[in-house]
Amino acid sequence: MRSRNESNERIERKARALEQLDPKQEVQLEGTFTNHVADAIHASSPRELQQEIDKATEAYEDALDDALYEVLDKHFAAEASVEASSVA
């Protein structure tokens, strides 16, 4: 199992990369994390609270991954299009 510190560092790196590539996308992702944290606030026990926080962290990291892949796919597709048009 990953340590919380490693997970936080990884998320920070991904968030910084996404912010540089597409700042608007990062703002949209905040809702993913916030919704899960809201669920954690309503937890009935410390264990449930931790589970909800872990879910929030995982959901946010998954959303970051998806957004990064999407931005990079668009970037590489645009690059390929430019290369193809310059060859033609």
C-alpha cells in the first residue's frame, strides 16, 4: 500500500503539470475532490471518515490522470497534424 505522503506528492506533481498544460481543466477537477470530501464530513466514525478521504484522494488522482491523458492526446494529435501538413 502506498504511503499517504507518496500519494500526496504524486497528486501535487500531476496537478502542477495539468495546471501548466490546461489551467481551466484543473479548476473543473476540484469538484471531484470536493464532492467526496463532503461525503467524508458526514461519516459516522473515524474509520468511515478515513475511507471517504481515501476515496476522495483516489477519485481526484484518477480524474487528474484522465485529464492529463486527454490534454496530452490533444497535444500530440495537433502535433501530428502539423507534421502531416508540413510533409504534404
